[in-house]
Amino acid sequence: MRIHEDAGQADTQESLLREDAAYVWHPWAPNRISTSTVIAVAGEGSHITDAKGDRYLDAKASGMNATLGYANQKIVKAITAQLEKLMTYDMVEGGNAPAIELARAIAQVTAPGLTRTFFCNSGSEGIETALKVSRRYHKLLNDPQRSLIVSLKNCYHGTTLAASTCATSSAGDEQGLLPAGFVSVPGPDWEAVRREGLALSRSGVEALEGFFAEHGKNISAFIVEPVQGIGGYIVPDNYLRAARALCTQYGAHLILDEVLTGFGRTGKMFAYEYAHITPDILITSKGLTAGYMSLAAVTTHDTIFDVFEREKEMSGFSHGHTHSGHASACAAGLAVLDILQHDGVLARVHQLSTVLHEAVGACAETATVREIRCRGLLMAVEFDSVQRALSIKKHLQDNKVLIRRSGRNIIFAPPLNIDLADIEYLAAQFLDAVSVASAQ
């Protein structure tokens, strides 16, 4: 579908590509910009329009953060009203109403006990904050040897210094630039999880128990994503429950990275609800403002906060950011929470997830498909090769559907309020792409 361009618009696709090549340093350099790159200029609902006037179904919700679609007027109006009243105010020596109200609202939707929120600007900043909180907590309790941060091998928790250190994929290897005191342990064996079934699998639990038995007195925190977003791998509930029990037994913190999954992506407000556990520290970001403003929340227990409060005269936690608790970003978060709680979004995610899973499941027996994983509106289809996944992604983009690819996995993470017709269209286009790619 073509959208007519404004006759006075000077920013054509070609000129934007030239200026991009001349001035922009892209994330995850080297630059991957090319003539086939989508340069977005507008968005509405689950669709974006590029500089050529072509309209795309965005089944990856931008960076998996446009969880309530584009041009959502409830959110836009909330931000605009706050900008006109007070764009923000410093949280170091003062505060602002939206930040206070959002912290209270988060406490009302998280598990009992998660009552204290520290605001940051991105998921990576949230990870940094959580790790600093954990280590500093143990030091304040005169337990400084408890400084080890444990994560899963091949995980991803962001690109800032400590967040990168948690990641042991090639993207997280900074060749000696990263700090000490971090270790990655083998997680669930995904082949075993596939054989045993997600609900029953205890893959990886024995190894984790062994590691805690050997190093428990030195562990500050264990950090894990309930769904490993880079590949859509769902961590079994039994594994998360075991991690919770081990952290409690050995006095370590369980940190859950729900930057991707928090605020509805999996069909529940938070993915930890599937395992019926409560983390000591919860990190959220993408869904918190649905991509409309940059914000992250690090939410923890008063039992942790109180240790810092007792030491405040000794600089118990010297940490923060200029834009921590930015009022306009928090106004966006309040609007998002209102929508999630009152517009039936979570129930609809379950309905749409069922439709998408059943439709895409038609290719499950295709020889090139290894596995289909789905939790809410986060789906991964794993193929037999990276090249196959690349071919499918290209076919979809050629047909004006945008998805995410990670290795040999095709990832769907559309807006949570996507229309049923768009879900059906996405599935149909995907099955066509699989058919074409499998014949190659």
C-alpha cells in the first residue's frame, strides 16, 4: 500500500540514506544501512510508513517496545499534557508528581512486597542499577565477599559495562574491558526442554544447585530473563522456581530482567507470574512506556531499601541519572498502565496468541522448522539454518511485513493491541515465506 507524500516534503528515502551514511553512528555498528533499509517517517496502530510512502505491518513493534502501537492517542495526550504543565523536575533534591504516582502504580501491579522503585532511562541502565544495588547491599551488611554476579551462558542483558559482563555471547565479549566478579553458568539445555516439555522440564536445575552449593557464600545475585529475548527461549518454570529457592537458601538476590517481557508482552503483567515466584529485584523498561518515552524501573523490596536508608548519612547508594523519574516519561507510563488495566489488553493478548500459534503451527511439521516457541505475543520459530531465516525475513519485508531475526530464529513481537485481521495477515504471509524458503 502506498501513502501519498506531501509535495513539500524534502526528506526522500534517497536523501535520508545519504545523510544517514554521512552523520549517523548506528547501534550495533558497523552500520547496516542499505537501500533496502526501512526509514520510518510515520506510524499508526500496528503499521509504519517509510520515506518512500510504503506501509508496513510492524510485527516486531519497533525494538519490541512499541507494545501499544503507534500514535496511541491516550498516551500521546498524557505526554503532551505533562509537557505543557511541567516537562520534568530533578529527583535528587526534589521530586515530581508523575514519578511518585507511577512508583505507586507499579507497586500496585507487581507481586506483594515489591514496593520501592528506582527510575532509570533504559533497560541497560536498569541492569547496572540492580547489580550495584545488590553488591552495595551486601557490603552495607558487612558481607563484602558476597560480590559474585551469576548469569546464564549466552544470555543478553544490555550493552553498558556491567550488563555486557553478564552476557557471554560474542556480542558481550569486550576483550578484557569488562569488570571482574561475574560468572556465567550453563542454563537449561534447550534440546532437553524440547523433549521433556516446558511444563515438566528441570533441565539445568542440578547444575545450578551444584554451583550454589560450591559458591553460595560468595554470590551477590543471580540474574535471568524469564524469556531469553534474543532467541525467544522460554526458561522453564521449574528452573525459575529452583533459582528462587536457591537464592533464598544462600542469601543471594534473584534479579529478574523483564525489560522485554514486563507489562503484558507474555499475556500476564509480568512473566514471573507463570512460575508463581517473586524476585528480589525486578527490571522493566520496554513495555513500561510502550516506546513513547525512554524509561526503566528497578523495583525491589523495602527490606533491601531499608538497608540503604539506614546508611544514607554514609552515602548508602550514590547513584542516579539527570533524567531519573522524568515527569513526561512517567506520565507515559501512567497512561500505559491505565490502558493495560482497563482496556482488556492482557485478555486479548491470550486470544491473539492462540490465533497466531495455531496459524503458524501449520508449518510445524515442515522439515526446515525445528521448533515453535510462544508465550503471549512473543513467538520464535526456529529454522534449520541462519540462511533459511534470512531468506524468510527478506521475503516478509519484500511483502511489507517487518519481523525480528536472531540467528536461525524468526521472532514475532507485534503490538499487544494489534488487530485480529493483522495477526491473520501476518500468519498467512509467514507461511507463504516458509513455503518459498523451504523450496530453495
